[in-house]
Amino acid sequence: MKWTLADVWGILAFFLMMTGIAGLSWEIFREDGWGGRVLGGTWQAVASKPLVMLPVLVGGVAIFVFATRGRLAVGKGHPFSDTIVYALMALGLYFIYRWLS
């Protein structure tokens, strides 16, 4: 089997993105992780001052409307999708470094 540089880069990019997604999931869902702290802080804010949730509610409705009308869909080669790929790859490198050290 003849490997090209594009094949190797594709496998490396896939591995880094999957590592980034796994690391991000681990940090969000683990005990005392980011998700628990954010949701706990949000719940405390809602319980004490319900109007704090208004911007979150408006943002959630806006994202829902954009997603259902197809405005969040991006095509191949779009700068937004490239940014997401490179951000996940950077997260993958970060978590690999963190797990190995």
C-alpha cells in the first residue's frame, strides 16, 4: 500500500480531533468537571436572580432558529469549519501533552 503525505496528514488530523473530542468530553462530564461547575454556577444564579438567565435563553432561542433554518450549516472549505477542525486538533495536542506529563 502506497501512503501519500495527504493520507498520513488525514489520519493524524482525525486522531487529533478524536483525542480533542474525547478530552473535552472527559473534562466536561467527569466528577467536579467543567460541566458541573458551569451548571452549578448557573443554577445558583438562576435561583438567586432569575433575570440572569434571560441572555442565555435569548441565545438558546437564536441558536435554535439559526440551526433550524440552515444558517449554521457550513460547506467544505468554509473558514468556520476549518476553525473548528484546527481548534479540535489543538485541543487534541493539549490533552495528549497533559495525559502524558
